[in-house]
Amino acid sequence: MAELSSKTVEFIRSPKQLLINGRWENAVSGKTFPVTNPATAEIIAHVAEGDQADVDKAVRAARQALESRAWANITPSDRGKLIWRIGDLILQHADELAELEALDNGKPVTVARSADVALAADIFHYMAGWATKLHGLTIPLSVPYLPDANFHCYTRLEPVGVVGQIIPWNFPLLMAAWKLSPALTTGCTVVLKVAEETPLSAIRLGELLLEAGLPDGVVNIITGFGETAGAALAAHPLVDKIAFTGSTEVGKLVVKAAAGNLKKVTLELGGKSPNIVLKDADLDVAIPGAAHAIFFNHGQCCIAGSRLYVAKEIFDEVIEGVAEIAEKIKLGPGLDPQTEMGPMVSDLQLNRVCGYLQSGLQEGAKAVCGGRKRLGAGYFVEPTVLVDTTPQMKVVQEEIFGPVVTAMPFKAMDEQLIRQANDTIYGLGAGIWTRDLGKAHRLANQLQAGSVWINCYNIFDAALPFGGYKQSGWGREMGSAVLEHYTQAKAVTVNIG
Ligand code: ADP
């Protein structure tokens, strides 16, 4: 296994504090909590345990920064350059950030480097360009009750204000980047609450934000637990907007907490995405594609292609192919460059996934491969393909968030297939595999999902909006679509006589 670089060792040994108003501080309570390496179950570091008192300090710092000259008066061009610099710094420290991600989350270091870190840098670079392009409109008025009047009317896009952001553990650095970059480009200020399972890369990112020259208080970072720090942020009366990524269950709690002062809310929640292989699909592409759709990031993706629907004529061939890939996936610690799939992020997550496996098997599903926890240290689960499932089973209805796909044959591309594919409370993603693009487009139109991939899966880009239909969320991340959630339009009407 690869040794940790000296930079990472030094970082791990340094104190892990909260970033409040441009300074690193201990929690008011003085408490810390341990962070675990999921590949070994060993403690790596201790991190400040922020709670309500720290959230309050951070929110007040963000409030002050919102109106500060250093932030409110910065030109759009300079704001863009600052955000661009953050992207550059992420790339300069890419290896170190990838190592932290592998250590803390468990994902393969090669994937962290090529996907998580690269995409995190890219969204800062993409959003930097928007700082100078937040145009309002000029609007011609008619005002029927004042036929002789003459107005000049325009809109300004102003920052929504202080934003509370709560992120999960599956892509720790990337989720921080998806959240922070639109907030900064629109001139908002932020209190970011990172996931308790994976706080390390966000702390390192905080150091890079200061190095980039971000004014004090513009981004504040709180490590701590959801029920305390997260809940306090969602309820805080001085927060104008809350942006949450996590489970649908907690998303509903966030909505309730946000109601106190009617915060604007955006949510990116769970999924149970259908992945459909039509009988004319190119199986050399569709089989590895279906495996990648579920096994990428160990299935710990809200958009994982976790319900595989395959035309009955090719069902056996596709399932055999996906199972063969699953069996060859090399499980190991994220830091090992040979590793293709790391452990689940925590023992809690491991037990959750194993609970679903047990429930599926008890209800009559059959594991073509995998189906078990891997014995030994660390939180490893075998990549699993379940067949003989029925639409009512828990494994088909609920989000497992692990490397487990349920596979079902279908007779034809008809109403019944579409009904089955859409038979979920979620609506995040969907995949379609076929050589017939006409069919693919028709099917794409009928699937209730925020992202549909045709002959590909898990394609993310800073320019593409990402978000969910139904209970998968409110609003969109990335692209120009996210900007409307971080700005508010002010209509200014001038009587010009
Ligand atoms: P998961 O079940 O995958 O861990 P969660 O939805 O529980 O996902 O967690 C996502 C984020 O939400 C984490 O940062 C977590 O600390 C936070 N969180 C958990 N509970 C609450 C809550 N009651 N209020 C606000 N944030 C919360």
C-alpha cells in the first residue's frame, strides 16, 4: 500500500479546528470527535465538535462579511479571479487532496484524483466566469392605469445573503465545491457544515480558501454532527438560505427547521435510479456501463443506477456480464493505487447495506454474485447483483447506498416498463442503453428524472444542471441553473416623465 505523503502526515497531525471569521478556532465547548479510516476502522485524527454556539458565531461572522467592504465592494472581475484562484490551488494540491479523500472516505485514490478533485477544481473555474455575467434585464412596461407615464425599469440580481450549506460524506471535497462555488460567484457568504464522517478534505480546502485571499468570514467551516450543528444551522434566524445534500429523511427535517424564518431551501436528496437496457443495445458498452452505474463510488451515489431493467431476450447475458465484472473488482484500502473499490464509509453504513442484503435475500431475491460483508478489518461489502426481485421488495423500493443492484427482466418498451421505471418516490437519474436513438429520446421524455443518460452513465459536468424530480430534491446544482437559487431579482422602476 502507498505510504502517505509527508504533507498529508503533517496535515493529519495538525489541530483540526473550525474556520470562523478567517481564523481557526476550537469549538466553544472544547469538544472534539474522532475520524476513522474506514479501510482499517482505526482513528486517524480528532476534529473540533462544533455545535449551536459555534454555528451562531459562524453565522454572525458570515452576516458581517456579507456587508463588509472587502466582500460587498469587490468588483465582479476580482471576485471571479479569486474564485478562479481557488480552482488553481485545488489543482496544485490535487495529490494531497486525493490522498485525504482516500484516507477519510475510503474511495480509491486514483478515482479521487481523476474525478473528485478534478471536478472540484473545474466547478470553481466554471463558476468564476459567472461572476461577471450576472445580468439583470431591462423591461418595457405597459401599466394600463397610467397610459401617459414613461418608465425605465430594470432588474438587478443580488446575492440571496447568508447561506447555510450542509453536505454529505460520499464526495466530501466535491460536494463542498458544488456548494461553495455558486455562493461565492453570486456574492453570498457561507457557513458550511461538513459531514461528521469525512471532515478532512474540507478543512484542507478551508486553508486553501484563505491562501487564495478570501476575505474573513466569507466562508466559515463547521465540523460537527447533524443533530446539533446541522440542525442549528438549518434553524438559525440569521441564515437566508439553506442548501442541503443528503438523505430525503433529513431533507424533510431541514425543510421544517427552515420554516421558522422562511429560508429559501434547495435540496439534493436520495435516488433509486432505473437503468434500462433495451434489446438492441450494444452490450460491449451497456454491460460495463451498467456495472459502472451501480459500482462507481461503491454505490454510495445518490444517482447510482440501482434498479437495472433488462430486455428479457438479453437478460441472462447482461446479468452474467455485470456479475463477472463485479467479481473481478479489486476491493482494498483507498490508498492502494491498485484498489478499484474501497470500503463503505462507516460501520453504520456497512450495517445498513448488510441489513438490505439480508432483507432482499429473506424476501426471495437471489445473489448472482456478492451478497455479503467481506470478512476482516474495514467496512467492505462485496459488489452484489440481485435477481428474482419483485417491485414491492424493500431492496427495489428503498435507497441502499451501497454496491447492490437489483435486476429485473422486461418484455417490451411499453407503458408497463415506463410505469415500473417511474414507480419510486425518487426522481434523480435514469440510464438508457440502445442503438435506436429515436426510442432513446422517446423514453428519455417519459422518465421522471433530473438527469437522463443515454449510452453512458455518471457523466457530470460543471455546465450541466443536476437535481431531482419528486422526493429527490428541490432546485438544481451546477450550470447556470444553480445561480437563480443564490440570487434574488430586484425590480427597479424609474419614472422618467
Ligand atoms: P447519510 O444518512 O447518508 O449520512 P444524512 O442525510 O444523515 O446522510 O447526512 C447528510 C448531512 O446532513 C450530514 O452533514 C449530516 O451531519 C447532516 N444532518 C444529519 N441530521 C441533520 C439534521 N437533523 N439537521 C441538519 N443536518 C443534519
